[in-house]
Amino acid sequence: MKKKIVSTLVVIGLLIVLGGYSYNVQYRQKPEIKHFTAFFSVTGRPLGMQNDIKEIIADKIGADCEENWLVGQSKEEVLNSYIASGEYPDFILGEKALLEADALIPIDEYWDDYPNIRN
């Protein structure tokens, strides 16, 4: 009789623990992921957003990056397209064409806001 009671309590305890774990995993809110874009003026192959490693990194740091590479176009064609549209990715190499189009902003005035980068 005593073994039956102990066994029942152990089973009930396991069910409670597993039920709580299942609830926590199922209803836990994922942190909001900030999305960035980047253009690299070299040939490459896009990874796409459905990449396991990119998802792990995004979960860890709270940001992801959609990178764009030269695919079937020259660097000048892509840069001219950005300049004509006036819309730029978040990260882009400071090419001379961008400088001439006044598309780049000086970063000097922002350094004090980010001491961890400055040091």
C-alpha cells in the first residue's frame, strides 16, 4: 500500500513538472528581433532568412541581418540603383559614388552615444 502511494505521488510530481515545462516552452514569448540589412559589393550567395545559424544568433543578440551580395549586377549598377531610389541598407561600404551622392553621414557626432564602440 505504501509503495502504491509513493509511486502515485512520484507520477503526479513528474506530471506537474513536465506539464509546467511544456507550458513554459509553449507560451514563452520570444524577444523582439531587430532587423538590419547590409550590402556587400562582392559576389556571394545569399543565405536567406531561414537559416538555423542565423536564427540562433538572432535569438542570442536580439538582431538579425539580411545581407545582399552582387548577383548578376556590377557594383556600380547596384550603387546607382540605391542612389536613384534614395533608400539604402543599414550597412554599406563607403564607396566613392555614395560619398559624391551625399548618401553617407559623418559618424563622429554619434560616438559619444556609444562608448562601448568607441573604446
